[in-house]
Amino acid sequence: EIVLTQSPGTLSLSPGERATLSCRASQSVSSSYLAWYQQKPGQAPRLLIYGASSRATGIPDRFSGSGSGTDFTLTISRLEPEDFAVYYCQQYGSSPGFGQGTKVEIK
Amino acid sequence: QLQLQESGPGLVKPSETLSLTCTVSGGSISSSSYYWGWIRQPPGKGLEWIGSIYYSGSTYYNPSLKSRVTISVDTSKNQFSLKLSSVTAADTAVYYCARPPSGYSSGYDAFDIWGQGTMVTVSS
């Protein structure tokens, strides 16, 4: 079982700032099968990134994903008010699992 | 536009079987090469993949839940279903059904299209 550890737990930033979220896997994620989701209270998760770096349909280009092996990053270049939410990473190269989440909150 | 909708009892007694159905509209389960998945989220906690099914009936399950989970598909109704047996309070969660993004689907997938989720509480 691959365990995903996200850091930090909470990120306090202001609109317009850059957000950098980390996801570290306990073993290498095959073929970079790593996804990122955004979730707001009371809503289903929204897929942002899959294949480590491919944006899902309709996702603004301020969201970007990078990384390979065991270390992956989600970057939000300039935070918009609607970007404050919880973000999860997920690996799906083997039996899928999710990280515990990073909350991006308004500073 | 493809939509998924979960349905089923919101309250299940401990030791009983939780049963949920996901109805797909705006597209056919059997005309597309996707595995359709179930994911759950306990209140205030993170996400857990439960399992996925192909329209042919091929399934993949989370090893930690495999002994209690059955996922099935009814192509005539354009639905797939989840059964989780011997439930406890730890199974209290919002249950989502979902579909991978367009392209290759292996059974181990990311999920692009989600239902709104249905809250299931396990309590006597």
C-alpha cells in the first residue's frame, strides 16, 4: 500500500499569493499516476490535475502539477478568492489512495 | 452532459448491509470504456476509494474493504451499486459515485465526474 503524506496541513495565504502544496509517497508512484483535487465544504471533490501534470477539463492555467517518483507538487500561481479550499492528492498507479489533505485558508 | 446520482437509505443499523445505487444519466454505462467508482468520506475526514466496476462486471476493490464490499452493475437500468456488509459506526460517511476522465481507464483511476454524494449514518 502506498501512503501519501501531504504538507503542510494548513497553508495561510492572501489572495494573489502563490501556493505550493506537497504530496510525498511512501513508494514510487508508477507512471506518474498522481492526481490533485479541490474540495469545498458540502461539495464533491473536483479533479484539477491527473497524470501528475495534466490539467482536467475547464481547470484554469493558474493550477499546475509537477513531480515524479515519490515527490509531487501542486502550484497555484496566484490565489483567487474561490481557491481557498482543501486539496487532496491521490495516487492510482496501484490500489488508489488519497493523502490526508491540505487546507488553504485566507490569511 | 453526464450526471451521476447516488441513492439509498441514509440510516443503516450496525451489523447490517449498506446498499447504495448510482444512476448514470446523459450517457450509457455500457457504451463507454470506463470503470465506474465508489469513494467515501467520513465526516470531517479524508477520501477513501472503495472500488470500481466495468460494465462487463469486472471489479477492483480496496484491499482493506474487500471482504465486505460487493459492487455490481445493471446496464439495463444504467446503474451500478454498492453493498457493504457488517457495517459499524466507522462506515458512517458521505458516499460518492464517480467516473474517470476521458481516455484510458484501468480500474485504478482518478475521478473526474462525481455525484453529489449521499450521507449514510450507521446507528441503532
